[in-house]
Amino acid sequence: MNYTNSFGKFDVYGQAKWDYEYRDSYGINTTVYSQNASWYSHIGYNKRYYLDLALVGSGTSLLAPGHKWAFSPTVSAAWVLSEEKMLN
């Protein structure tokens, strides 16, 4: 699912995603389940300043009980100096 829009000087993009996988290789204890859920957003202001946020949750049946899920947050920021008036 994607979302894109502009509000005055703001540009906004968002994405949500969910994956599910089931594998069964014939044999004993070979069934694997895995799931991933993620959310990503990108916010820009005046074509100069940007902020990205991402949240990812991943799980698999391969890991030990109590450790089957992991959560990974990510944040980044950018400043486009070439768009600043003082440098033009």
C-alpha cells in the first residue's frame, strides 16, 4: 500500500507492506514460517530538508522460543545544501 501527496511546501510518501512465507521441505522439522511487516515514510520540506522513518518487524519459526521476532526502527535526515540560497 502506497501513499503520496504534497501539502504546500511539504512532500509526503508512505508505504506499508506485509509478507508471509511458508516452506515445507519434506522431512522431519523442515517446515518454516516467516512474516515481515514494515512501514516506511519520507517527508520533505521545501525540496531542501528530508526525514525518513522506517519500522520493520520480522519473525520466523527458525529461531528459538522467545526470540522469534525482531523489531528494527530506522531514522535518517538529509539537508540538500545545493538548494540553499546562500550557496547559489
